[in-house]
Amino acid sequence: MPAATYREIEIKLVGSSRTLDAAFGELGAASVRSAPVTSIYYDTADKRLWKRGLTLRLRAKDGRHELTMKRESSALVRGEWSVLIDDPIPDPGALPRGAPREEFGVILPEELTEQHRTVAIRSKKVVVIDAASFEVSLDRGHILAGQLSMPLEELEIELLHGPEDAVARVARDLVMRRSLRVALESKAARGMALAAGTVPRARKFNRPVLTAQDTLGSAFQTIIGATALQVAGNLAAVRHGKGPKGVHQMRVGLRRLRSALSLFRKHLDPHATGLQEEARATLQALGPARDLDVFLTQMLPPILSAHADITPLLHLQAIAERERAAAYLALRRMLDGRAFNRLLLDLLGAQDMRGLLTEDAAATPLPKVATKLLARRHRKLITAGQGFADMPLEQRHEVRIAAKKLRYAIDFLGGLYDPEPMRLYRKGMSRLQDDLGHLNDVAVASELVDRLAGDDERAQVGAALVKGWYAHRLAAIEPEMVAAWHDFAETPIFWKPARQQKARGKRR
């Protein structure tokens, strides 16, 4: 029974019909085959496959039927298991060896029902660009879920042979020449959302799993991949614009990316500077929307609840809501622009490390440098916090940044160390970060309300109420913040000895 198991590496681009046609034509002068393609996606009533990041698809192919399972694990790379069968029966038991059956157990065909389908005309060709080969497909049609429908029009570039970053490089060239943007949601994800009537959800960071067997190169690749997933995984939620979580999580992902590049800076090739600057520019673009989200959803509500005369506050709120709508409009324009899509493609292409790490650093054992990296971050935080009790508020901002960088470094490298000492260390750091984060929110809100109020006298009264409220709150938590700093500064570090060092000691 013919079967194939491999990693699917592809990128989807979207834009106007005219632009997609032009881009498809530019990608090589190979012969084009066009045909209707219907793909039906199945799952159990309790979504057993989808909850595990898996999809099951059936489509007609060459007079038979192709059954395919994919793992929805990455914005660029997906695991795929395919087999040709005679009858159109979605039987997971027919999948080839290597399919992750142990993750979902036994599923009988009668337990599966259609969740959604795609119906499209696919124009396809195989091209060779810079010694790499690609299958390029232009799909036009619809995604259907019951009576619901959404249009489908996209250009897919799938790697057949060559280095993994070749897809990102080809897509980047198109994005810089054409008004195209990266589409990171799979057809399966869009179909499931359509069927469920849900909006895109924000995606949190998944801490990378590193071991003593990792090299600096493999660890860096894993970390960059995890930050890429957080940034790319929140694109749909940010674009949808419902709720503040997507913007927040995308910003956190970009900060983690910049922190990772900073953490490994002594081992980076100068080429990595471009990725750092692209991430910084995008962070700045996300800032206004996030600041207004925090103000409207966290900072203002408790004051509205506490004041009897809220007219000035409501006036200020109305101004802030108009500003937020404008900020989100500007944000969506940024997401469609060349600079952001270039960042996405650079980030996805960077996951294989090519051109980022120096050649001699990649093979260095991770445990050899991990403790030094954490110790350096810890020293910077302790130095920044000297004299914390008498430190002006503006200077505590530097302590907050140093604490955040250390926390990200622990998230990246913590898997190498004993969990219990690390848990105690994290607990003390979390308390300190909460207080410093609140301090930063207050500082941002104070500047924000002054800008929102401008020369509007009613809004100025509201701004004064906001600043007065939080000045009182800061005075109240000041002793707690100082105590949190001293407790953290006295917390024993956890990165000596590392887990692998203890294991060696026991064997001896």
C-alpha cells in the first residue's frame, strides 16, 4: 500500500486576485495544471483530533482517495502522514506507520463526521529557484461548514527539495515586490473556527524543552521557534481585533525574541541585528493599541466604580475609545504592510539558524554556557536594583526591564535545572515583577491621560482623577514593593548545580 510520511514545509500568501495571479506567474515558467479539488475534514464529536493539534483530511486523487493526517504544530512546518485508499472512508487505522495513533487511541470510521470542507480550483506547477524545488499552487474557492461559507484565495509555496529556509526566502522576495501578506492559519484552522463560530484565540508562549544533550545551536533553534510560534500564532487574533489578548501576546512574543537575541548576542552573527531591529519596530507599532487596552480594561474601571461623579471620567473614556479604534486601524494596516510581513518571513526562516549563529558557536554544549548566561542576567538585575528603597520611580523602570530579561532567560533555559529551587526563585521573582509591572502601568497611564486630555477641560479633570487615584495606590504599595525586592535579592539562585551535574555526581 503506497504511503508517505514527511514534514510539510510551506508558506501561504494572500492578496488581491490580480496580485496573486501576477505572483503565481512570476514563480517560474513551468507548465500549469488546473483542476477542482474538494477536501473534507473529519473529527469526532468531542474534537479528539483537533484538541491534540491533529487534522484528518480526505480528497479524491488519481481515481482513488488520499487520506491525510497533519499536525498543526508550526507556522512553517507541519508533520504529515498520507496514504492512498480505494474507498472514501476516513479510517485512521489506514494511515501509514509513523502516524501518531498513540495520541488519540482507536477511532472507528463511524465515530468521525465531517467538520468542514474546502472546494476550490487549484492551479499547480513545480518550479526550481536557486537550486531548491517547490510546488506552487493557487487556490480559489470557499471553505464550507454546514450552511456557513467563507472565501478562499491564496498562493501556497511548498518546499519539495532544498534547505528549510528556502520557502521563506522565496516568499520574502514576493512580499517585497508585491502587495502580499503572509497567511499563517491553515485551511483546517479556518474551517474549524467557521464551524464553531469562534473568533481567533490568543496564543501564549510554550516554554521550550531543553536538555543537557542540547548544543547552543539546537537550543537557539528551539527558542527562536518558540518565539516565532507566539508571534505568528497571534496574528489572526490581532487582525480580528476583538479583545486585547492577541496584541498583548504578540508583544510578549516579540519581547521574548529580542530577549533571546540579546541573551545569545556574543554568539550571534552580525546578520541577526536586522531581525532585532525589525522586532523592535513592530513592538513600537503595537504599543499604542496595547497601552489603550490596558488603560480601558484595567486602569480605568476601578476608578469608575469608586467615584460618585464619573462624568469627567466617562468623557475621558470616550476619547480613549476613539483613540483605541484609530490605533487598531493603524495596527491592521501595519500587519498588511511589507515591513511586518518581512519580519514574519525572516522569523520563520530564522528557525533553522542559518546566518544567525556564528559557525563555531553552534556546536558548543548548552550546559557549558547556560549557567553563565543566567548568572550574567542575575548580576545585571542585582546591580540595577542597588539602593532600591531610595530609588526614584523612573530608575525602577530599568530594574523592571532587567527582571523581565532574567525571567525570559529562565523560561528559555530552566529545563536544565532542578525544578524545586527554580520554583522558589520564580515565586520571588513573580511577586517583584507584579509590583514593578503595576508601577509601569501607572507611569504609562499618567502620560497617556495627559495626552488624551490635551486642552479639553473636562477630560483634564478626568485625567487628574486618574493620576491622583494611582498616586495614592503607589504610595500604599511602596512598602510591599521594597520588601519584594529585598526578598528576591536574598533568594538563593537555582542554577548551581544543574540537574545534569547532580546526575554525574551520583554516578560517581
